[in-house]
Amino acid sequence: MSELGDAVCHALSPGGAMARAQVALRERPGQLAMARAVAHVLEQGGSVAVEAGTGVGKTYAYLVPLLLSGKRALLSTATQALQDQLFHRDIPAVTAALGLPVRVALLKGRSSYLCLHRLALCQQSGAAGRDPRQGVALERLQRWAAVTRTGDLAEVPGLDERSPWHRMVTSTRENCLGSACTQAAGCHVNRAREQALQADWVVINHHVFMADLELRESGVASLVPQAEVVVFDEAHHLDDAAKGFLGRRVSSGRLRALASDLATQGPLLASGWRPWSALALGLEQAARGIAQAGQGAKGADGRVPWRTGVPDGVEALRWHPLALGLDQALGAAEDALAAIAEHAPALNRLWARCQALRRDWRVLAGEAAAPGFVRWVSWEGGRQWMAAATPVNSAALFAERLHDQQNARQWVFTSATLGHDDSLSWFTHSVGLDTWAGLQTLRVPSAFDHARQAAVYVPPDLPDPADASHTPALAAKVAQWAAQLQGRTLVLTTTLRAARRMADALMQGEGQRTAMRVLAQGMASRRQLLERFRDSSAGPSVLIASASFWEGVDLPGDALQLLVIDKLPFAPPDDPVVSGRLEMASARGDNAFAAVTLADAAMALKQGAGRLIRSETDRGVLVIGDRRLLSRSYGPSLLAALPPMRWLEDEAALAAELDDLVLTRPSTTARLFS
């Protein structure tokens, strides 16, 4: 074994530095196997992709060898929550245990930091004058702005990305004035980047990495250190993150932001020169027209294919005038700004934004998607829309753009879900890593004893998942099971619409009769919902959610003991991106259903099921309300993607299992023997 490998084994051994520093730390063979693989790459060079199941302790498995190696590194995550966990908890714990200090910086995206220039614009424009609540919010932001050292908006309680103030006081790459900004000296984004340049390790997220890659390619100096090692945690999100930086997008949000800035900055910087309010109104009306054009068009979760000159399901006679109207509204704003753009940096930036938006819109509205790309429009809620041309996968980014850097540094990719085979082909193929010479792969199973800790049940008597009666029938059973378990139930649905229907069925029916508290996605922020769910003092609770709740939810102990997944998470085949992937798989000669649909469903199912058992002492039941697992030929392969849990044959076995969970729960036994 190498010198670094020996040091890693010693640090993670039962009597090693990590165990001495953390009494609760247990020996985990899987963690040691992963740490050795990372150490090998750090010493010998190359890259490694590791699928590490729940409980392996993958964070320490890459932090310990990285710290002992003494190398500079980028640590990239998919979520800000894991960014904060790494920076505030995990890295300090490892450095303290090993006694090896390291300079660490936390670098988030622009939208996480207060923009002093835009805050001043809000004050000057009187944006909050007509609404007392907005005035109070602005005053609170001003008081915080005077004392914050980081400018990280996460420090402001109750202000999340959905808040209207969030967009008004943050910058984007489009509206940032750069060195011409009068607030550049105190800019929080600049300060965060300066700290990153001086650090040994920088904790970023995948979107920051992609943005930095794009800036390097445009000739702008890198915003992050020239790292020797790049670690991608939550690597299964890399494909989606990368696709967001390839292709073109025009959205109602982007247009409304431009209109808002025209209406506020125009009068401040060039009052009387142009009819700013009318130009802004023209943009808003054009954006509204595109939104109305999509009424009646149906697609997967709102995404409608745009194969020809008109999106599917949209009337050509209605679409073409509206598409032309948007081009004309952008042209009017562009012309108005062109003559006075040099008068102020902010006006010049607005002009550049108009040009970029108009160029993107003309390409999208006038051309079919390039090979390997798909074009689509999404409509949501009657006002929000996005038109885009995106790649089917991000293989080109990693296979081509990073090819020259492959041997210049070491790469570590890790997640709890990366593939079904030893080559992790589900992940490596999507991001082009299967073309990287010498890529090592490793699968480390979960450290938990799922056969002892968990059981799985598939009700055979539920209606077909496509039947409208499926959700109400499952809701009735959920109410019965949750009442028996005294709450502690999480229901994951495959769509937000199904989550709303499930919540309505519980609140209007069985849930009321059993005094069950129903918490549903949309009632509050994700953080608030999870806090309420953990608070057992408010009574038995059922939490119903979709989308982001399928991963990143950590409810250890007996807070969660019943996890219900309503249906198999098959991606809609009419989704434009999914359809493009199916066509690409068929062109390769693969079985498209197996290579794309089934593989994606297995990964999503594994992610969702991973919410149940989060520690060595957890116990619970997974219910999958989809009888296709019992009747279709692909059922066994999907069940094989799950950890090896005990199989419950019928409703009586489930009832007995739930009773056992109640009787052996620590809170129950404490009452019985007190």
C-alpha cells in the first residue's frame, strides 16, 4: 500500500484520529474502500467515480485523503445545503481531528449574494413606497446590509429565492456592471471570489463550476484557484447542471427582469430621453402574449416539443404574430438604448441584455434544433414560460471541453446513485466520462442492514396507476397506515399534480377523521415543512411532496417510519429531452426503453427509497403503490435497484410490521416502562 493509503487507513481505523475525535464514529469497510480508491487517484493521477450507498460516509472518505495529500482542491456539490454542511461542519471536523489546518473558502452563485448597487437602486426608485410590507422588508435588508461581512442572503431569516426581493437585490451575469460599478470595491461577490483565489480548498456548486468553465473559455480569468483536484459530490446532478449552460434559453422571467430594470433604471439615468415605461410595458405584454399562446398546449410537466416552426399544439395563426411581437418589443428597447448606451454603464449593460435576448429569441424562433439538441417550450401557471434549445446530454462538455484538463489534475465523482453496473454506465455515459482513458469506477454498498431494518410492500389491489381512482384509493390506505403508525409518514409522488390531489384527498377525507395533520408541498418552504414534520408535539403528521423531496431529505430516528411512493418514477416519454434521449439510444442500436426509461426510473426509485433508512438504528417500511412491479416483466429489475429489504406479502403482514414499529419505538418503550 502507498504512503498516502497507509495514512488514510490509519486515520479512519477504529483507533485512528477520526475515531478519537468522534466517539460515535464506527468502523465502515465501505468508507475505507472508497478512501483508498480516492487516495490511489490522488497519488497516481487519473479519475475515479464512486457510487457510495447511504451510511458509507462518503464525505469523510474523500475529505480525509484529500487533506492528507496536501493538494489544492475544488469541492463541488449540487445543492447549497451540502455546500454549507461541508464548509461549516464536515471540513472543520476533519481538519480538527487530523490537526491539519487548511484555508477554505465558500463560493456560491451570484444569486446568493446581496448586490449593493441593486439595493441602492431599490432605495432610489422608491420600489417599496406603495406597499408597506415591502417597505418593512427593504428596511430590514438595509439594516442587515450594514453589518453583514459576507453578503450571503442565507443569513436573512425568511428570505428565500421565491421572495420578490431576492431578485431585486441580487445581480446576474447579464446585469452586473463589473468594474464600472460604483460599488465594486465593496462587492460581496468580488470579495468571495478574492477569498477563493487565496484558499487551498474552495467549496462551490455545480452551477458555479459550469459558469467558471464558460468564463475561462471566453478569455476571462478563472474565478477559482487552479486546483490540483476536483471533487464532484452529488455527481448524479452533473448532467442536468451542465445542460443548463449549453444551448439557448429565453424565459418570461428573463424578459420581466429586463422590463423591470428598464422601468426603474431608465428614469433614474436618462429621464425624458425615452418612453421607458412604455418600452417596459411592451416587453411585459409581449411576454404575456407568449404565455397565453400556450394555453391548451399539453406536454410533459408543461414542456412542449418545438419541432417545426410552431410548438406542438399551438395554433400557427396565433403563434407567429406573438413571436414577431416579442422580437419587435425587444427591438424597440434595443433601439432606444443604442443611442444613449454610452452615457452610463448601467444603460450599456441594458443594451447588451436586449441584444442578447433578441439574438437568442431569433435563433430559437427561426431555426430547428441542431443535431444532438432538442427545442421545446414550457408553460407554467398561465404566466411563466421558457423557450429553449438544449442538448440531449452533456457528454460533449466533459468529453471535449475538459479533455485537455483530464490529465492535468485528479477528478473524483461520487454520489449514492450513479449506475446499475460496475462501470456505472448510467452516469459515465451521460456526461461523457466513458471516453476518459483510465477512469476507475467503484460501487460501495450501503453500510446499513436493510434486511433487518426495513421492509417493502407493494399493494396488489390498487387501481392501475393511469386510472384516476388510483390516488384517492392510495390516499385512503395512507390515512389508515399513518393512523396506525401515529403519523411519521412521508408520501413521495411522481408529479406535483399528484401531490396536490393526494393532499386534498387526505385533508377532505380520511385524514380529517383520524385527526391527521397533512403537510403538503407548496404550503410552506421545504425547510419549514421538514421542521414541522419533525415536530411531533403538534400531533401525528403526513408529509406529501414531489420533485426535490425525492433526495436530500434526512429524517433519522423515528421521525420517519413509513415511506410511500405513489407510482414508479417513469419519465414521461413525450418530454422533449427524454424523447431525444430515446431516439439517440435507438440510433445506437440499444433497447431505448431499457437504456433510458427503465434505467432512469431505477435511479429515481433508489434515490426516493433512500429517504427511509438514514442511520444504523432506523427502522421503517417502504410502500410502492404501483402494482406494475408485480405484473410487468421489468418489475424484478426495478426491485433489484432497491436495498435488500424484507418482503411483506399482504396487508396483514404490513399491519403487523407497523404495530411492531410502534411498540419498539424508543418513545413508546420509554412510556411503557416509566
